[in-house]
Amino acid sequence: MAMTVKHWQDPVNLIVGLWVLVSPWALGYAAEATPMWNAVVLGILVAAAALIALFRVMAWEEWVNLALGVWLAVSPWLLGFSGLASAMWNALIAGAIVAVLALWALGTDKDIGGWWSHAT
């Protein structure tokens, strides 16, 4: 039985989560504990929420990814690593992508809220 993906945003968020997980080594900031652990934990959580959403779509997974994306985007300033450009830009861009894709899924899927889907 083939799996059908309801939201294209979920596999993209899975890829972004996996990228965030490996980014400290790929971008060379693994020696910096705070941004490294932030990336590892957030990468695992984003990928896990996206993976769960691939099998069963529920609004909470998208809300979790929205919260994780927002945290990721602001974490360089809240955790004090905004001076480390590679980690800061990675967190900001990845967080923005995760948050926007979660909002997009929430806004367009009438089964989990879909406030944008009612306008059409």
C-alpha cells in the first residue's frame, strides 16, 4: 500500500529538520556548544513532528512545527550566539522556512483549521 502525502510542506520540513540536525558539522560550528545543541535538539524535534505528520495529519503537529520554527528563528538572540554568523543565519532561515510551511499547511487544510481555504 503506497503512502500518500497530504501536505507537501511536511516532507520539506522533514528535510529542513534533518539539515538543522547536521548543520553544526556541515557549517563548522559544532565546537560551539550552545548553537550546536540548539541545532541538534531542534533538528530532531522538527524532523520528528514532520515525520509524524506524514503518517497522520493533525493540527497539533503543524502548531508544534510553527512554535519550533519561531524558536529556531529567534534562538540566536535569546541564546546569545547571534555573533556566530553561520549558526545565526542557519537558524534564522531554517526557522523561518519551518514556521512559514507550518502556517501554510494550517491555513490551507480545511481538515485542521484551514482559515485560508474558506476564502475560496
